[in-house]
Amino acid sequence: MSVLSIEDLTYTYPNTQACALDNVSLNIEEGEFVLITGATGAGKTTLCRCMLGLIPHFFGGEMSGNVVILGNNTLDTQPSRLAAKVGMVFQNPEDQLIAMSVEEELAFGPENLGLPRDEIDKRIDEALNLVKINELRDRSPYELSSGQQQKVAIAAILAMRPEILILDEPTSMINPKSAVEIIEFLNALNKEEGVTTIITEHRLDSLVAFVDKIVILDRGTIWETGSPQEILSSDELLGIGISVPRIVQLANHMRKAGYKIESLPLTIEEAASIFRRL
Amino acid sequence: MPYISVSDLHFSYPNYTHALQGVDLDIDLGEFIAIMGENGAGKTTLVKHFNGLLKPQTGNVIVDGADTRKVTVAQLSKNVGYVFQNPLYQLFSETVGKELELGLRSMNFSDQEKKDRIDEVLIALGIERFRDRHPLMLSEGERKSVAIASVLVMDPKVLIVDEPTLALDLLEKKRLSNVLTRLHGEGRSIILVTHDVDFAFDHSERIVTMSRGKILADGPKEDVVNDNTLFDKAGLVEPQLFQLLKHFELSGVHTSDFSVKSVFQDIVKHTKKGEG
């Protein structure tokens, strides 16, 4: 079942000439884990804003085409009406942190859903544990490092238990080990709870092994959509600014040198076992 | 004598004690050093002491022979330039050209000297075409170059770049890499604060890892990466191709070049084709 359908979407921000998205069409099925990547300025963030209806309701500008999310056409749905079902983690955590303590920050979403107090407490504990930030509970979000703020922003969205998660470069400022843990956690949430997950990222190393589909954006258009195996074997990705994981680059390099590599390694273990057999 | 010398440095913020808990570190001119570690480890707090934005609460920071408590940030700006993680924190002017003039205002240069310096830096970074553009209208990567330029006009001996690759795509990273390599080649020290392990290993010679206000490891990158526990404790993940080589070189990885080309040669040695 399709949970998000984008048809012929073209969008231009107010007071600009060039369009940020040009005739983009994309379909996402329930339970899919989708990675959207592309060079800076390719339109990743703009596309996320369209999914939630922040474009056009909040940003204005000129939009044509349709975005239908969970059966709602964004043109006639206010983003706030989607908040209970679609959670979005913004690129810059400062854009979404509002409370005076991390605990209050995490309570804000569930309180607005009208949940009872004990359920709210349960969700706060759960979210703090999931992102491993228990020790930040009483700190002010504003005095945290940007990576810690990003973790708080993710936890705040998880406390809402959305059906669809949209994360715009959610780990860009987070230290590598925690970033891997968060990606692994998102993968578990996706595989076990079936939460449809849409993530934009530059750092692909730990993501490619988990996602069902990769969407490559290039200057506002969809350059290609496909499985990690299909997409990552292309030579041209580096040229359009995509940070192809180095184990994949290495495998592509070996293919060119005449080594027979049937499927690309997406994890270190796969790479070691493939190269050992050569 | 090291150019920057930090001894027993402690620092606490009003609501957060122990941001730094006894840091000792020496940095020489001409070094390319990466400071890495988990969020909140104290990396930025530490480097802000190098240009006097923060003053030691206990312990000492000596830069070019002077105690940073006794010199102003303006005086130190000729020694140490600091490029913020978010370029928006340091770009204030309507045009890139004016932004660069701002840094020179406090220095005693003639108009001609100012112009020459600005020209030189814009050309060196390949951003002359942005001279009359508004910094806010540039892309993230372009803004990063402008932020570096605004610090470079003061010709500092040491350049600190805080998370410079954040939000940069591969092509922008390549340009940044060229700029840093060039500045290092001119004899400057480059201090890279980063989570980007591949970028750190591609460029730096020495790696310092931090956790909870302390230095965990400090040494040549090949030593630091081979010490498993220290890397993990600092919240880092080893470069992918290092992890791969570990599967083949069980006695320890003896290279510190984790580029695709170099590791390709290493792996070929371990394949049957390579042996034959």
C-alpha cells in the first residue's frame, strides 16, 4: 500500500528564479526504508518539506503537482493535522527545540496528542533510552552540543510514535559511533514495528545495508531510484557529489580491474568475505 | 618550544562543570592534527582556548610564548584563526568583500595593503567571483570557504576548522581538502575538529581523541587507530577500509593510507590473483 505518492512535483521558493524541484515523481510503500541523497542544493530538504505540506503552507512559493501522504493531499491539509502520524526531524535541531529541559521537550509532543500523564512518562523514558540520552534529562536543550541537540530532537519525535518518520540529515552532527547506533535503531524500528522511514543523508556508510530504496537527487530532479545494488554500481555517483561508501568504491574499482564481484558489499563483513574468495 | 602549549587545563560552564578536566597538549607549527571525540567531549571548548575566546580557569594555555590570559582575542587573531562550525555565526556583512575587510579593521594596514591581502586570499581560495555577493546567498560549501577566507586575511599561523565537512557534499569536500592541503603546505598548522573519520585520516598526521573533558589518545594516526578501545571510547568508528584491512592483516594494520587506491593494492596482495 502506498503511503506517500508524489506526482510531477515542481516547486519554486518565493523570490527566486530557478525551481528547487523539477517534475519529481516518487512512490513510497508502507514499511519501506528509503534513503534520499544528493549533493548540497539537490533538493533533499525541499522534498522533505513538501512531504509534510510545510511547502506550500509555511514556505509559500509556487508549487505544481501533487503530494499525497497517508491519503491526504497536502494542498488541502494543514501540516499540524499530520503531526500525530508523520514525524519529522529537521536538519537543524535548533529549529525544533522549544522547551527549557530535555524532559519537557520530550513531553511536548505526547501532551499535544492529549495522552494521559502515565503514558507520557512512559514515552519519555522510552525515548530517552532508545537514543541513550538519559543523563541529559534535566539539562536545557540550549546548553547542549549540536550533536546532543540532534539526539534530543530525534527522541522528541520518537516519543510521538509516528507511522511515518521523515528525517532530514538526522545524524550530521552526531559522533560516528552514536550515529551508527541511531541508524541501527531506526532500522530495528522499521523492520520490527514497520514504521515507514524516509531519511536524507550525506554519510551513507552505515545506511546502505539497511535501506530498501535509494533515491538520488541532482539539481532538483530525480537522477535515479533503485535498490542499493542497482544504484551504487554506477560510476557517475562520485561525479555528482555522492559519498559512495569506500568499501563499495573499492568493489567497483576491483570490478574494473577484472575481478569478478557479483554483488556489491554493503557491510565490512560482506566485503571481507567477497574479497577473501577472489 | 611548541607554538601552542596547554597544561593541566580545566574549564566549567555555569550549568555544566567538567567541560575540560585536566588537558595537556602541545602543538607545533606546521602540524596537521585532528581532534576527534563524542558530542560534548570538550573538543570545541578546548580549541576556543587557543585563540583566547575562552580563558583558562585553571591551568595554562601558552600561544607563541604568551599566556592567553594576558593577550586579547584581537592580538591572538594574528596567531590563531578559528573557523566556526556554523559559518553563519561569523558572517555578518552584506558582501563577501566587506566581510573580509571587517577582519582587517583592527589592524594597521593602508587601504592598498588591505585590498592586496583581500585579493590574495580570495584568489587563493578560488572565490573571487563571490566578492560582491551576499554571504547568505551562497551554498553551504561556498560559505565555508568565505568563513575560512575571513579568518585567513589576518594571516594566522594556526588555522582551526571546527567540523568543516558538516553538510558538505563530496565535491565541496574535495575543494575544502585542496584549500587545507595548500594552507598546510605554506607552513601553517591546521587543527581539524571533526567527526569525519575518512576526512581526518586522509589529511592529518596526528590524531587526538577526547571523551568527557579528557584526552584519551594522542599520537600518529596509525598508532591511535590501532588502539581499538581508545577509538571506541571516544565515540568514533574506524575508517571503513581500516576495518576491512583488519580482516586481512591480523597482526595489526601497518598502513595509515585508507584511500580506495591504496587499499586496493593491499587487498590485491591478499587475493589469489595477487599471490600468483
